[in-house]
Amino acid sequence: MKITHFLYNAFLIESESKKIAIDPGGKFFYFLRPTTLIPKSEWNSVTHIFATHGDPDHYWHIDRVAEASGAEVILNKSMVRERNGMELVLGPRSKGLAFDTPLQNLHKLEVGQTIHVDGMDVTGIAATHGPLLIKAGPFSMTETPGPGERIGWGAIGFLIEFDNRKLLNLGDTLLLDEEWRSLPSPDLLMIPIGGKEAHNTMDAEQALKAVEMIKPEFVIPTHYNMPALFNRNYGPADEEHFRQEVEKLGASCRILHSGDSMTL
């Protein structure tokens, strides 16, 4: 099984029978020009798409990848509304909470629910997106998730089980002690660590608490030291210190920069 990271929380997970895209979003840098995180050359061979929430850096290209590939799409039930007898998802590039985009091959789930998709068991895992601090020079603003707010909408993690492997991707989330305490130990944990300044996710120290609790075999840190908005290094974190501390807990840690891969 090959796992490739593309910044933020964008991944490709490839096995003999599947090519899973997680969070096929866009990179927003300087003038908010959206580019794709997962290269377009990969889109048409994707078999399954997972979206952890509706923020642009995770969700911007979901419909385009789905159209190119015909892939099955798995997301939180809250990302879908029925309109005039049709199921429509939150518009990837629509303003606000506009549920206006049809997707084929759609699978919905809730936290704690397990669904079966093409030989995979997929369980919804609790996730809570934190407030987002946005800075541009001397100016700053905070966007806070909540009813009626687009930021962090539909946040959910995924425990994906197939080919005798358990993969856990938590998306963008704060630390949730009680909700994660009874999780099965996965082979691979993908976990955000860049929330020290932006506060939208766990920071590295909080992520270490989650690693100690969840007890994965391998860990990949996500959503840190990335170009975003007007910053070249948004969500700063000391990845080497994090790796060392993870290994003290008995797990292996792989630092994957954009386009880097590991084999599980």
C-alpha cells in the first residue's frame, strides 16, 4: 500500500484495487489563487474520494475529481441536503452554505456509524474544527465554526479498513480526549499538528497526547508548515521534534513533504 501526501490533509492511498483520494482541495497562496493539491494527472484513476470537511483547502476540487474519475464519494451526512428530490452536496466553490452541487456515487455517514463500500469498512470519527486566525500584515480576523458558518462545516474523521489495514485520518480537529479513547489502534494515523498559532487544529503537543492515546503503528503529521493565504509557512510546527517525541511513544513517524510517499 502506497501513501502519498500533498500538503494540508491531501493524500493518495494506492493498493492493487483502490486509489483513494483524501481531501482533494486547493492551495491558496498570496492572491488566493486556487491550485490543485493532488495533481490533475492523478484524478481520472481515483476510485474513492473522502472529504473531511468543506473548507477550500480540503474540498475545492471534490466534484472535479469525481467527474474525472467516476469515483465513489464518502463524506459527512451534514454535507448533503435534499432539494427537489435530488441529493446535493455543499458547493465546493459556492459562497456560504449553498447546497447546490450534485455528485454521483455518494455515500453519507455520521460519527460512530460504519458503512461498507467496495470491500472497505468506513467509520465516522468525531472531529471538531477550531476557530481560524487569519493574518495579513498588521490585520487579523478570526472565523469561528458554528451554525450558519462555512468554516469547518461537516468536520469528521475516517477510520478506513481494507486489505487488512486500519487507516485513521482525523482531518482538521482539536484534541478530543473522551471521543478517541476507545478507538482501535490503527496501522497509520494521519494527524494535524499546526494549530499553535492558527488554533484551527491540534498543535504538536496536543497531537502527541492523541498519539499516546490512540497508539498507532505509524504516524504522518499533517496541516503544518504550508503555504496559505499570505503566509509561506502557515501553521508552523517543529516536525523533527514531533517525530522524535512520537518515536519515544513507541510509534514510527514519517515526515512527508508535498509529493513524498511511504509504503505501508
